Amino acid sequence: MSFVQDFKAFLNRGNVVDLAVAVVVGGAFSKIVTSLVNDFINPVIGLILGKVNLVDRFVILGPSPGGINTLAAAKKAGVPVLAYGDFVNTLVNFVIIAFVIFLVIKAIERMKRPAPAPDATTKDCPYCFSAIAIPATRCPNCTSQLSV
């Protein structure tokens, strides 16, 4: 096979297409969750904590010129900072995404129906308890006569 044919066979596998769809949907879902966290959850948390912008919370780690009040100003000045507000924001995003994935997997598991049990091909002898064919009228192991 040529390289092109091998690549075409690789792309035609179901797993590759499923993975590509999952990456695209996951990227879009991630943007939705980021918007949810930034536009709804963080303002509520900020209000509870005393009207602070949680994303803009940081600690300056070294000497810095005066007048740095925002994370953007600190980054622009090249001051080393510990941006714990961004970390909390990312952590909340992760928890929401993980929870939604958990719910989706639980829903998929509920939708899967258990496979029907195969029809029995044997029965137990009532005398010696060995497995015998269902239409048998005599047990091949203990030679007992079986009722049909």
C-alpha cells in the first residue's frame, strides 16, 4: 500500500473521526464553560468576597515600581507575580468541565441497554446436578430418567 492509501485507511477508522469530533466539541464546550465562569460565577464570588475581581487577584513576588494595582499592569511592567485569581478561575473551569463530563458519561451508561441473556442450551439434572442438553430424556452421567 502507498502512503496515501495508508493515511486514507487511518482516517476512515471510526476512532479517528470520533476523536476529531470530540476535540472540536470539547473546544467549543470549554469556551462556554469559560464564559460561564468569567461572566456568572466569578462576579458572584467577587460580590460575596466584598466586590473584588477574583481574576485580577495577585501577589507581587519581588521588588516592583510603585503604582501597580492590576494584574495587567504588573505583567506589562515585567514584575513577577503569583496570579492566584487566574488559578482559581482555571480550577473552577476544570471542576465544571469534569462534572459535566461525569454527567454525560452517566447518561450514556443509562441509555445502554443490557444485552439480552442468551437462551439456555442446558439444564441441570435433578439427581446429579450435572449439565445436560435441554431436550434430553435421560441423564448421560447418572442415567436417571428425566421428566420432560
